[in-house]
Amino acid sequence: MLSIIVCTYNREKYIYKTLESIAKNDFHYDKYEIVLINNNSTDNTELECFCFQKKFPEVNFRYFIETKQGLSYARNRGIEEADGDVLIYVDDDAVVNKEYLRAYYELFANDKQLYAAGGPIIPIYETKPPKWFSYYTKVLITGYLYQGSKIGKFKKGYPGGGNAAYRKEVFEKVGYFNVELGRKGNNLMGAEEKDIFDKMGTQNMKIVYTPDAILYHIISDKKLTNEYFNRLTLSIGQSERKRTLQISKAKYLNRLFFEGIKWAASLVLFIGYFLLLMPQKGTKLLAFRWNVTNGLLGKQ
């Protein structure tokens, strides 16, 4: 059975649509459950969840409140409450395609060696992106992910946290999400998924990309502001500093080394955008790198 885990915090505007898109999948109700973890929302998120439950009584919908603040706490609570052997994390500001559940179900049923998988993440904008928006900032802010139309190994990176599926036994083997990482309320810290996938990598656990499980990520206007951009990019560096130092000082120094390489790549891209008469895009990439570096160095 599949357990679709939705961790939510103050998403009254989106959560009903998220749950509705799951319920409207072309997949029988007795083969999945929805586990909703409300992480202390202070808006009408709870009311929207109960409206969904009333509208779709046939869905096995299980609602919990996690009082410890933090996305990792909520994700871990989802693991504990889930009855399925495959756990799928879906973001609370997104909708999924009608083939979503079937795609994951068949993928894991047909490959007993598979431990985790992820699919495309396609942004849906509520407002027009700013002029400084580029492919690289798009990936950063929206989680955009598309690696072709065939099932296979990830060409780069790992599944996006908002659209990822795991066998439950993964967490028995590598441990739960690190509660020192991940978002807490309005804090934009992250890296908890990267931590899990790195641990899976050390055990050579198979992870694949599937094009058929599509998540459409709704991007609000506030995520396209300079203020959000600066907070997010600084938090990326802070998260990586904390994650790598928890492993070892050598891991942290190695991450600083690669930051230097990324600076070189960013400068090349900046020059390219400047020559293409798109200086805003290039300048924003340098701001991205600057903020990440400051976060890595422990600056606020």
C-alpha cells in the first residue's frame, strides 16, 4: 500500500487543492492512504483539511498534529504513522497528475531492488517571474526538475523533496530526517533530503527518476521577491554548513572547496548573460553565490 504524506504549515490557500488532486487520481482508494501532518498551523489549514475529508469520505484520510515545530519533525511523524510500505512525500502547495499514484505503485511493484524514486517538478506561477529569473534561479526557487521522458537513474542530483517516494525500510536502514535541518515555521533552512539521499548513497541504494509522477508546484508572488531570494540563498549555505559539520570537518572543508568551483562557474555564466544583454540574470547568480557562501561561512 502507498502512504501519501503531506506535511503542512499555514497553507489554507493550497492544501485543499493538493489533497483533491491526490483523491482524483486514477487509482483505487483501497490501495493508498493520505497521512496529513499539520505542523502547528495558525490559519484555516485544519478547516480546509476537514472540508476535504467531508467531500471525499471514501479516501482513507488520517489527520495528525505534530507539536514539535519543523518540517523534519513532521516528516518523521509521517513515517511513524504511515501504514504503507511505500511512502510518498507531496508538497502542500502543489497538485499532482492523475497518473501520479499508479506510476509510483507500478514502479515499486515491478522493481524489488528499488529504494526511492522521484518525478518531475513543474512550476505554476501565480504572477509573472521577474527579469532576473533564469534557469538556475528557477531551479533554486521552484524546485524545477525534469530529466526526460524515460525511467532511469538521475542524471544529476536526487529527487526533489516535494515529490519523492521511499520504501519505508529506507528509514530503518539510514535513520529518520535530521531534525536539526529543514524548515521550521518561516525559517527556510533545508538539506534534510540531501542528508537522507547521501546516506542512501553510501549503502548503494537504488534511486530512479520516473517521468510519469508529475508534481505541479504553485509559486506564489512572495517567492519571486528579492527578500525571499536572499533569505532562501543564505539559508542554503547555513544548512550546508550545519549538515557537513555534523558529518566531519573534512566534509565541511570539501564543501567549501566545491563552493570555489561554483564561484568560477557563476562568473562564467555572469559574463555570458552580460554578453547576451541580460545583466539582471547574471547579477542575480552572483548574489545567489554570495549569499550561499556567507551562509557556509557562518555569517548572518
